[in-house]
Amino acid sequence: MNSKTTWTLLLLAGALFAFIALFERHWREPGDFAAHPRILPQLKVAAVTSIQVSPAGQEEIRADRTNDVWRLTRPLSYPAEASAVESLLQALAQLSAANRLTARDLNARPNAAKEFGFEPPRFTLLVQQPDYTAQVLIGGGTPLKDQLFLQVIGTEGIFLVDASLGRLLPQTPDDWRSAAFVNLRGLAFNRLAVTNSARGFELERDAADQPWRLAKPMEARADNLRIGGLLQKLQNLRVTRFVTDDPRADLDAFGLSTPDLSLALAQGTNPAALLQFGRSPTNAAGQVYARRADRPTIVLVPAEAVAGWRGPYTDFRDRRLVTLTPDNVEEIILAVRGGETNVVRRQTNDLWRVIGTNGFAAEPALVGDLLGSLSTLEVAQFVKDVVTPLDFPSYGLQPPALQVGLRTAGAGTNRVIADLQFGAVQNGLVYARRADENSVYGIALRDFQRLPLAAWQLRDLHLWQFTEDDVARLMVRRPERTLELVRTGPNQWTGPATAQGSVNELALDECLHRLGGLTAAAWVARGPDQRPRFGFSDRSPTLTVELKSGAKLSVEFGGLSPRGFPYAAIELGGQLWIFDFPWSVYEYLQTTLPGF
């Protein structure tokens, strides 16, 4: 840096210091300024109908309020960002002066208008309400840039106000334009036509609170969760940049002459909105050009927010086989090919019962699991969109291997929630259909295997209930020997094993405690003909608990299940039931009872 530059900078710094020390200090002397709590005391934000801001040398920016909705009216007509307009109005309504330059002070300064930035003013504001109009001029700022000079036409003097007011003033119309691309909440529409490069499709709904359904190219249930999410993204879509308002703009240059994506919203046959999305700028792949057919404006919006609409119609089909609220289901009908049909009905207090001559209580948790599994059952493959009864045999659906009917309470056909049919297995899929639809679906085999194949699998898992003090005798029978123990009191037992000292009497009472509330881990089969399949034979051990009432509770043990549980069999209601015996109880029996 040469010496001439150094001296120039030093002189400028000195001049600035003198200005701050003398000139600005003089402005702030209390004797020269009068305090003014509010500069525009008559301004009421809620009553303002119009505000006009004219930046120096530029077109005026005007916003008008009608029915509590702000809209830009100059230099163009466009929805306004209400929060930006009202933030300025709030600041003006609360505006107070740090100091005030009086008429006497101004008379002593012949160049005051120029000196304080009012020749011309940086901004001219005109605020109108039915009973009041305010015209405000914004001048320059103080050297420290922390305050602005402000005049109110019709009010004497110049005010010194906080510079934060300047940050609320619009420099261009874009500062006050609403960045929302579309307000769906303000539109009534029950049809949505999507045109994209994949293939066009249409969605319909009966009313705003009703679910969407696919109307074209085929009628089908629609994925309302997906559609709702995409509509919410559209509602939240914000304009990144306003590109042009020229109604003669070349749409081809933006990919909007034949848009890559169009969304046409309508109420019946009446159009509500047409949204078009074109190509991306070469330097902004994450943005796309967009426009609304009712406006000449072309904007940029984030591409990700509309990407979900670009897929084929199959992306919008409901992949759930059934949509249900478990609490609304009052009746479940289970029918197995070549087997019986059972009805599982909700009782009072949310208990369930399998109805029939040999009916029994159902396990609420198992019924809940069934309904939960059905409600989350997803279509892995749309096998065929339209089938006739002639096609059913090829999918194992005439008759189906399993049929599940769901009903609400009451009478009549309106009770039906769904009738589901499951057929043949192929390539890891189970063919399925709904009785009210013409399509065949593929369900993942692993998902299907979570469903019970018969109502008996839903039986109450609680087997019996007793306490240690209810027990008179405990017996373990094997072909080669029988262990018999008699309970004579708390932790007191007699029998050959106790005489030999091979039984822990305290552990025996704990064993009874665990047996007293025995619960099956799962039902696996029923009927005596099933015994060999699960490892039962003439040599299978049997445990019997004889109660003081004379009742005898017996359970027989077989092989091990694939899950590692011992198979056990018990007689209930005159039938043999086979179940997974809880491992923790079985292990305790092994360690407590000699030779078990």
C-alpha cells in the first residue's frame, strides 16, 4: 500500500469519526428531540385493507385484503404471502421513535431532505384502512446503520427508528408473493387425473372424507396412505424461484408445452386446478419448472416433492388385501377346504368364542394376532387384474384352500367387511382374491403362514387353574415305572422318592405353582389320530395332578417341535388337543421330578 492511499484512508476515518462524534451525537441530545411512544397510533393491523410500498425508482408494490385474504394487485396479480405483509404492518403499528428531529431543527438545515435521504425517499408507504390513511416516507440510515430516518406525511418532524424496519420492506414483488404453489385446502375436488411418461391414470373419491379409489385404467382400491402423503407434499410445495410472468413465454424452453407430469384436479366435471411440471434446468437437477394453467407465471420447485406422481398406476393400488379396524370386527368365519366352517364371535368385555355344538372360548391375543396379520397382509404381486370363475381352478381358488370372512355387528349385507379366499402356492406366493373384486393377487407364503388354518387354533391357551393347597397327589407314569407323591401340607410330601431323599419338597411346591396356571404356547393339532405325527406313543410319559376335590388333570408328553418346545397332549371337552408345552415349565419338571 503506497503512502498516498494510506493518508487518504486516514483522512476518511477521521472524517467519519468527527461525523459520529459531533453530528450524530447532536441528533441524540435530549434537548433537541421529544419522545414519541407510537408514531402511528391510529393504525390497526386487522383493519388495514391495502398497503402500497414504492421503492425508489421502481414500480409500486401493492397488496389488498379481501375476506381476510391478501393478494398482490400491483405490479401483478398474485396471491400474497400474508405473513410478510402483516409482519410489516405489525412493525408499523408498534413503531416508536428513538428520537425526533423537530421543525425548528429542520429549519436550521436547508438541505435536510437530501441530508436525511428523502430526496427522493428510499421507500414510500401508503397504508389504508376504512377510517384512516397513513403515508410514510423512509429515508436513509445513520452512519452506524442501526437506525433509519422516517417521515409521516401530515406529522411534523423526522423520526429516528430502528433499522430492523427496513428488513421488512419488499424490494421486489417476489418478496411479497406467496411461495405456496397450490393451496389444496382451498380447493374442492373429488377427481385427480395424473398424466406422466409412465402412463396416465385417474383417482376418484365420493367426498373429501372418503377414501380414494383407482378409476382408470381400471377400477381398484387405491393406496390412500400414499396418495395422502403425496397430496400433503403438494400442499407443502414451495416455490424456489419465480422465473417469469410473461404470458408469451416459450413453454418449450421449460418443458411445459408437453409437460412431463400433469395433475388435473376437478369436482365432478368442473375443473378445479391444472398443475404442470416440466424439465429441470441444466444447472439444477433437483429443481423442475412448473406452472398452473390459471396463471402465466413459471416457477421452479423441488423435483423431489412431485417425484412420487411419476410412477405407473400400479404404484397407486392398495397393496393391503383388506383395510380394517380390528375393533369393528364382530365375527370371523373360517372355512377350510375339505374341513369344517367355524364362526368366531366377539362376546362382552372383548372376549371371543368359537360358536358351535362343541364351542369353546377363544384366546383374545390369538384373535388379535389374526386380525393384525390380516390388516397388514400385503399384495406382493398383482397376478391378474380381471378373472372370471373359469379362471379360479388354475389358482386353486375353486374351492379355496382357506376362506376368511369378516363381519361387523348387526344384520344384512352391510355387515360384510371382506371375504378373503386363499388358494394354491407357487414360487413362494399364495394366490388370493377378495369376493368383491375381479383380481387375483400373490401373497408372500411367509405372511400367509402367520394365519391360522382353522378356528381350533384360536382356542383359549389357558388349560387349568389351581393352587398348591388344592393338590392332593402328583403322579408321573412311564411304562417301566410310576412316581407317586402325596402332599400332606405346605412343602411336605410323602412317597418312596421322598424317603430316599431324592426329592426337594420346597421345589415340588414351586413346581405345582408353575403348573397351576399352565398355558399352552400354541395349539398344533387335535384328535387321537394325530398322536404319531408329534412323537406320542405307548411309552410317552404322563403327568397327573390329583386335586383334593377328586379331579384329575393329566398331560402327556411327545416329541420336540421345530421351535424347540416339547409337544404335549391334553383332553378338553372330550377331545384330544396337542400343543406346544412351555419350555420353562418343562425344564423345571425335569430338574424337580426324579426320572421325568
